[in-house]
Amino acid sequence: MSGPGIPWYLAISAMLFSIGVAGVLLRRSPLIVLLSLEIMLNASNLAFVGFSRLFGEMDGQVFALAVMAVAAAEVCVGLGLIVAMARRNLALDVDSFTELRG
Amino acid sequence: MENFLVWVIWLVAAGACLVTGLRVVTASNPFSSALSLIGNLASLAVLYLLASGEFVAAAQVLVYAGAVMVMFLFVIAYLGGRADAPWAGGTRTIQIASVVTAAALLAVTLVALMLDAGGRLSDEADVDRAFGSPAEMGRYFLTDQLLAFEITSIVLLVAAVGGVVLGMRSEAEALADAEETA
């Protein structure tokens, strides 16, 4: 394989995952928290594709595609929740959601 | 020469990936966050291509950077100014603790990586040109991984139903609207 080896891919994946973790823990807007979650999912996808190349098996790539489908499902439900919050005139601030009520 | 070119493309894509990732987390405007995430997903697609994940790269650009991010941008536009939340939450201690947690996670992973980098991680399997191509992926999905494929469709169906349920108007809302118009 020409170019960088798999450890380089895994290092980038680890850095991206940490950036995502920082975003989820720091930010208050539920939208940005969702975007940071996407970064974390993509970091794991990069690791999956890297390991798939390392072992020469395509299972990792299939798993990456499954993660993509789960991410799409998560965005669908997450954005639905955010829009529902906005319609009920709740503040869009994750620190203010402290009780579960219908 | 070819090796050098691959390195250059890889470094540019990886750098773009990290910079746009940081931009998603640090931008105060949700629009620039979402647009940076599109750049992040696109540069990740380049990395997938270099790791012979051709079909995954194509799906990444079409499904992720295309469909999913358009949905994000629509919702941000719909929320308008309400989407601008304060930059960070919690007390100063909590903020510092969050950054330390993320840095510690990174340190642990990188150390684990370095410990094994000279060993098993460096001898890659030889793959042929068909590895990761759409044709191979399709064959693999419809034979060996058929169960995963079908379960994925159920997950998407459940999410779609959940989205519809969340979008339905509650009785309280309908009542409030009726009172407003009366």
C-alpha cells in the first residue's frame, strides 16, 4: 500500500473522536451536540475502514455503512426532537432540560 | 513519486478533516458549524478512498454530505435565530473538566496506538483492485451480510416512524391554536 500506513488513519480517527467528545461535553445547543455526535460516528467509521484495509476483509466497510444508516436514523429522530422543543417554545439549551414530561 | 503524491493528498485531507472538525465544535454560528461538518465529511471521504473504501466514500458524499446535512441545514434555517445558543455551558470547572476528559481520551488512544504501531498494525493484507468496489460490496451485502442489510432497513423504518410521531401535533397544541383563532 502506497502512502501512509494504517496507524496514521487510526491516529486521525482518535483525534476526531476526541474533538467530538469535547463538543458534546462543552456545547449547550442541542444542534451542535448532534453535529459533534456525527463527528464521533465518523471517527469510528474511519477506524472501521482502516482496520478493514489492514485485515483485507470487507466486514469493516459493511459495518461503516451500517453506522451511516444508524447516523441517518439518529439525525431523523434528533432533529424531530429539536423541532418539537422549538414548537413548544422551550429554550434550545441542553442544560435546561431537567425533567421528562409529556 | 506516486507514493509522495499519495502522502501529500493524505496529509491535506487529514489536515482539512481536523481543522473543519475543530471548527464544528468552536463556531458560535450553527450554520458555519454545519457547513464545516460538510467539509469534514468530504475530506473523510478522501481518506476512505485512499484506504480502498471506494463504495463507502461514494456513500459518504451522497448520503452524509448530501442528504443528512441538507436536513440539518433545513432545521437550522427553520429555527432561525433561536438556534444560536450560548457558546458553552456549565461552570468553569465543568468546562475545564470536559476538555481534560477529551484530551485524556486522546492520550490513552494514541499511547495504545504507539505501543502496537511497530507490530501487527503495520503489516497490511494484500488486496486486489476489486476490494471495496461497488460490485464487490453489493455482492457481499446480498450474500454474506444479508441479515445486517435487512436489519438496517428495519432501523431506518423505525426511525422514520419515530420522526412522524415526533412531528405530530399534540392535543394541547391543537387546543391552543383553536383558542387563538376563536
